Amino acid sequence: MAESMKGLKRTHRCTELSAANVGEEVTVMGWVQKNRNKGGIIFVDLRDRSGILQIIFEQGADLSRAVDAENFAKAETLRSEFVIAVVGKVEKREGNTNTAMKTGDIEVRATQLRILSESETPPFPIEADSKTKEELRLKYRYLDLRRPDLQEKIMMRSRVAAKIREFMTNEGFLEIETPILNKSTPEGARDYLVPSRVHPGSFYALPQSPQLFKQLLMCSGYDRYFQIAKCFRDEDLRADRQPEFTQLDMELSFVDIDDVIEVNERLVQYVFKDTVGIDIQLPIQRMTWQEAMDRFGSDKPDTRFGMELVNVSEVVKDCGFGVFTGALENGGSVRGINAKGQGEMPRKKIDALVEFAKGFGAKGLAYIAIQPDGTLKSSFAKFMTEDEMASLVKAMDGENGDLLLFAADKNKIVWDVLGNLRLEIARNLDLLDKDQYNFLWVTEFPLLEWSEEENRYVAMHHPFTMPMEEDLELLDTEPGKVRAKAYDIVLNGTELGGGSVRIFQNHIQEKMFEIIGLSKETANERFGFLLNAFKYGVPPHAGLAFGLDRMVMLMAKADSIREVIAFPKVKDASCLMTDAPNVVDAVQLEELGIAIVKN
């Protein structure tokens, strides 16, 4: 039967005790990890968020070391996950030090035990590196969160947030909250909508980011703003996405690109050093979007390994292989990657890579496998002369034992195919070192991208991003070539954050809306409150937002952001523990004037 605390006060967490406490009477509380009854002596491993401490309950003639019969009898009933309080004396372990435990050289000899709460047998063991299926663990997330490795990740997240606040405050940033219930501005991902009871037929939108409000704060003269903000996007999920996520959001006045980059480099350096002991060397490398795409096929390149893309369009432009020449005639390119030392890869694995490439839009994948003796095995050699093949191998820096893989199509498809293919090969060859932290700034993004679906230009980031001054004259003639004053910070192939310098001049903002097909009336309807604010003196300003979940995921060397979020959703945006989303009472829907229409 559960007992009360009866005035007991915890004196220490489990691993706050050490050899320095030997001889002291202490009170510790936590969960029973396991217990071992050896007859007249019971060993209990007590666990709390700090770690594990061994407790001893012993019977015997030596009354100074023994626990009374009542408390020993209670100790005999203990099972895993019982919650207990123990009063006892800290002792040095006698010749059986456990070097695997932080408290391995001490134990607490119990004099008093209280069982605060009993536990049923958990549906899975509470242990680090659990082999239990994630679906079961997420259903019982409150138990999963007891696991020491998961607790360490969640506690790391808390430390990261604390260090961020410390740094930002010291840099003169003000922490200001912005609204959760907003107006929908459908220019980007889908909004989560919240119906209004007071205004029937009208809806709030949950924020995809605090973008407009932080720009208004700059108009209001707050100069430097930050917020650890909850954001929402109704989009398909993957390992590093959730429908609700947290970002470190910031905006600065009277700055340009270099100012934003400089303060954020120091922020990253400070947080990584103080939380995981990693020294980030500054300045962080910068690379233009065009260079990133040409070399890595990605605007968030993983630079921990080579296998860079090589453009061989000039080499094959007059060859006899129609797949190559056809792509070039259609305005595309032919590019390849060199998987060093993989020339003897079995045909079955090459075929698997071809199928993988098709998942990213490739019609196929051409390859040359250079054997150890220099002979070539190729999917397209019969269409090429020996000289053409030799030139192609040379252009790819091909050596005996290498595997050369080629894609030919429109640039966007070629980049996507080879960019993902190099990552897939790197994963298969175990080239991705989680102990290596390769940061990179990607700059000079295109301001606009063409949407085939909508048959118009859309903003690559958002419609308030400033064009590069030297490209302003292209807005009227070749808008697709205009570069943006936008920048992303990338870590090991994951976009950690992104931002831009904002448009603060009326005529440029109007031109931007015009190019993306937004009439003055529509722009005013959606963003009128911001545009009106700009009429009353707006400073040049710029900002950036970090994905906090992603940052902690990489710092913790986790495989998914679900491991660093206390109560995450799964791929269909549901919560296995609470069964959200769920139906609501008909009365609630009636109050809101909402009817459910079955598709």
C-alpha cells in the first residue's frame, strides 16, 4: 500500500552523492530500476533523472548496519518502477566498485523505506537504447520518457534553450511573445485553422512563423527581438519534421547580411561549446546557392564527405548516346558522381541505386564500373567510342576500382537525383560521421522559382525577402535570375535555420507582389496591416530562425526529432498516446456553426 511522504524531504538526487558524502545520513527518492534479493541482503538500483544509485537493505546481528524487520519486509515486496523514498547512510563500497556507474564507488545503507507508489509491470523495459518498437513506446510515452538516454536528450534541450536565452539577452535582444491565433496568409505551407465561435464562419490560423509580427516589432523600434516560438505547419512529415515545432526566431534592425551572420555564428559557437563541448571554428564557410547545387546537388549540402557532382555536359555533347544528347538538347545537363572504390559493386546493388534514383524523378541511371584491371563495365558503352569513354572517365577523375554514376535531364532533376544518390551511397558505406560537425552558410538563393502547377513565379523564401541590389534591374526583364539577400545555415546536410534581409522600400515590395501575381487589392487584404505600418517609418531589418528541434537532434546525435521532443506526433500527425486528433461533441460543432461533410 502506498505511503505518504510524512514530512520526509529529499536531500539529494541519486548521482549528486559521491565519496565526499560518506558517513552522511541522506534521503533519496525515485524509481526502482531493479532489485536483487540475496537472502539476508537486498540490493536495489534506485533511478531518478540524474542516474542510478545502489541501495542496500541488510538484516543481521550488526544492528548499526541492519534495517529493522518491518522495513526489510517492505523491501522484499519491491518491483521495477515502484516509487520509493529511502533514508540511509552513505558508505564506500567494499571492493566491488562499479566503474560503469557514476555512483559506482558508493552505496546507501537503508534505515528506512517508504513505498510512495506501486507499479504494474511496464509494457517494455525502462532501459537505455531500447529495442522496443517506437509505436509501442510512443503509446506509453510517459514511460518511454523515463529511459535514461531519452531523459538526457530532453534535459540537453532544456540546457540549449537556457544558453540561447543567456546569449541573446547579453547581445541586447528582447524576448517578446507574438500571437498564436493569427490571420491566415496562404502563401507557403498549409495553415492549421481554428474556427471562431464569436465570429461565425471566420477562422484564425496557427502561426507558421512569427514573420509578420517580428517585422512589425522592428517598425515599433524594439531593434533586436527574439523568441523561442511554437510554430505549426499542416504538411507531410518525415524524420526532421513535425506538425508543431519550435524555432528560435529573431529579427534585427539597421543591419545587413554580415551582421546577422556574425551574431549567429557566435551564438552557435557559444551554445555548442557550453552544452556539448564542441569547438566551432569561426568564421563558418560560406557558399553560394549556385555553387552548392553544382557541387552537391543540394541547397543544404553535407560536406563531411566528397563524391561531388561533376558536370560532363561538354564532354558528351557530341557523343552517340541519345539519353545524354537528348537531355542537352532540351536545355538540361549531364552530371555524374564518382563512388571511389566501388567499381566491383554487385549488379543487384547498382540496380537498387537505379530504383532509388527513379524515386527522385530519374528515368534511369547510367554507370561505368571501372574494374581493378582497368576494364570498363558500362550500361551505355555500346553507344560511345573508346575515346569518348576515356574522356568521360578522365573528366570524372575515374581510377581503377571506381564506380561512376550519371544522370541526364533538366538541371533540377539531375541535382535532385545525384544529390540524394550521393547521400544514399554515403549512408550505405557508413561515411556519415556523427562526431563531425560541418557547418556551412548557403547564400544568394534565387529570389523566385517558377511553379509549373500555378504557372507563375513564387517566392523561394517569402515575398518580403530583399533582392540583391546588383540584381534589382533584372526584376523587370529576367526575374528568374534575381538573387535574394537570403541565407541558410546548414549542419551535416540538415538545414538548421534560414533568414533574409527584408524589403523595406515600398516600390520594391510592390514590384515583388506584382511579379508573384499578387494584385494590390489581394496584397492589401492579406498583408495590409504590415504595409500600413511601413508607411510610418520602417528601419532596414533582417532576421533568421533556427529549427530548435533539429539543432538539438544533431547535438544529441539522434536519428529523429521525435527523440528530442517530449510528446511528438507520428507520420500521420497523430499522437499515439492521447489519440489526438479526435472527434468532438456535436454541441461544440453546433456552437461553431460547423458541419462535418464526408468525402
